[in-house]
Amino acid sequence: MRIVAPLLLVLAAGPLQAQIGQTPNGDAELVDRVIAVVGDTVLLMSDVQEELSQMASAGQLPQDSAQREAASEQVFQRKLDDLVLVSAALEEGVTVPDEQVNEQVDLQIQQVQQRFGSEAAFTEALAESGLTRDQYRQVLVGQTRDEILVQQFVGNRLRSRARPVIDEDEIVEFFETQKESLGERPASASFEQVVVSPEPSPEARAEAIATAEEVLGELTSGGDFEVLARRFSDDPGSAEHGGDLGWFRPGQMAPAFERAAYSLRPGQTSGLVESQFGFHIIRLDRQRGAERQARHILIQPEVTPADVEGARERADSVAQAIRDGARIPDLADLYNDEEAYPATVTRVALDGLLPGYSDAFEAASEGDLVGPAEIEDPRTETVWLVARLIDKAPAGAYTLNDVREQVRQQLERQEMLEELLEELRDEVHIDELR
């Protein structure tokens, strides 16, 4: 289901024709009227015409009159279903916090403004579309709120449903109709790995702990968290923002960090928390459901060139041990940070890995042991990889085997969603007035 009209793309393509009273052909005045009532909400002709205009701007609207009519009908039915879901979500009491909506809208506006290159160009495009910045924001606020409402409602309803059985013929048919739109599959590889990271010296650890305790002492004495984060934190992504990490959910942070953050109440500050990144001081700012918003100050022990060389020597020993018969998973248990470097990696795109992996596997054949290879890790700058290549696939067209499970899941969800809509259409008052 597509709840939010793609206004961001439309702005980049050109003016919102339906907003300024033109048809997709640009040759007739648009006369607006109500074409359906769903619960307490109306669907306007301009809502359908606007999406058709967007499709025309993107070159997605057929030229054949019969096909254009069919496209118009599909848009109408889709928007009708969207309103059914919104109405049902509101009836069930689903609510969306204003702050969640505003954060997403702010991000969307920031992203589209970046596409235009400057605020002036963005404002000009809005003006050509007949909108002020405030009007554009209000449109996005309404659309984003509806989108989140429906996501929550549909997620809750589908979670308790039995999954339908999808047979192989359905999967094959769907894949054949969609494969042209999948693009090119990137080069990928499967492998087992041991990753040896440099270890800071005991002296460097002690110095980092002393610095972190000094910062903690200043906070206890009334120091400003944001000021101290800008002054001391070694996290380049958050330090200049006063340590702000934004909102996060379970599973997105290092385990030790996450355990500490979720043990705090809003306004509380942790003691020293050690993770693979270093030593954290965490302040929880807000929480909503399972999400948390926090700031942190990160103090990292210094890693010297001698520490990096020591890691390379340990990686040499790991490679020799594997040649002598040691199992990679056993060695990975000793060396790997499992969160960042799982022992076994299956069919991962090489261009999505850290720099160095592609070079390490370029000349390797299936079954080869590669490394130690130097890998650039943004946390420690350098780690050493020892890996056995299981298989390697070049870039090319996707096959059914590449996406079978994703297709199955999509078809399951589509079928469950259609069943839910059939039920809701009987529950929600709908009047079509065309």
C-alpha cells in the first residue's frame, strides 16, 4: 500500500500540476469534487488527478486512452483502500505522537532540499508548484501521520494472522513479471572469517578510563553534558551535536551500550559503560515505546602503530593455525566482535563491505584461504582479515534463487493485506460518488 504521495519526487520533476488546476495533459481546468466518502473522510477528484499528474511527470502514465483509464481506476481504488485503512486505524484508537511525525517530516524536507542543492532552489521549486514552505510542510505532516497510522495498524493486524501458503507457481509468475525492474545484482561472496583487531595497551586503557572518570566527575558537579561532549567525545558523528544519537530501537546499538541505555529513565546519566568502541557516558533524554533518544560521550583508548602491528602478527598466527587444521568458527569465537564481524557471512554484496574485502577476494577461488588482509574499520582504522572463500558470484541479472524468499514474503503480505481490506470494506462506511 502506498499511503504517502511522492511529493518529494514530484518537486524534483516539476510543478504539482493538480495543485495549480491543470489536468495531466496541461490543457484543461480541473473542477474538483468529492468522488467517495470513507467513514468521516472524503476522497477528492484532485487527489486522484494529482497522482496521475505525478505519474505523467515521471513518464509512467500510458498514452493509450484505455490504458490511461485503467491507470486512473487503479489510482482511485488504491486511494480508496488507503482511506479505509486510515479510517480503521483511527477507529481502533491508533495514535501517533506529534514529535514522531515532526521528526520524519523534518528529515524528508532536509533530504529534498539537499537534492535541489540550496534552500533558495528548493523554495523556488515550491513556489512554481503553488506552495509555500509552510504549506508544503503541512501536506507532509498529514501524509506522514497517515502513513505511520497505517503502518502500526496493519502491523498489529497482520502479526496475529496465519500466513497463507504460497505455491511455487505464484512465486515464479511474480518473479517473471517483476525481474526487469530489479536492476543488476551486485557481485557477492560467502565466506568464513576471523578478524583480528588492534588492542590498546594497558597504559592507553588506563588513560582513557582516567579521562572518562574526569568527565563523569564534571557532570556530577553540574557540568553541561552537551558542552562536555563537544569538548571530550571521540565520536565524530555525534560530538559536534552535543553527543546526540537521535532515536534508536533495540538491536541498533552495541549490546553493552543498549543494556545501559535501556536501564535509565529520562534525564538520568550512566556511569562508565565499556563497549567495543571504548568507554561511554550515556544520558537518556526521551523514550517512546521501545524507542530511546540518548546522548553519549565516548572516550576511546589510543591505538598506536605498534598495536596495529601486533594485531597483524596475531593474524599471521591465525592463518597458520587454519592451515594446520584449526576451525575458523572456533578461532572466530576467540577474536571476532560478533556484532561487527560474524564468523560466517552468506551471499553479501561485496560493494557493501568495508574497503579491503573486494581486493582480498578478487583473485581468490572457492575454498581459498585469504589474508591476513588489511581492512579499514572506522572504529579502529585498521583490522586484519583471515577468511576462507565459500563461493563468489559476479554481478549480473537476479535469478529466482536470489530472491525466492523475499518474493514469498511479499506475496504472503499482499495476500494477508488483501484479506484484511476485504474485511474492513464491510466494516467501514464507503460511498462512491463518481
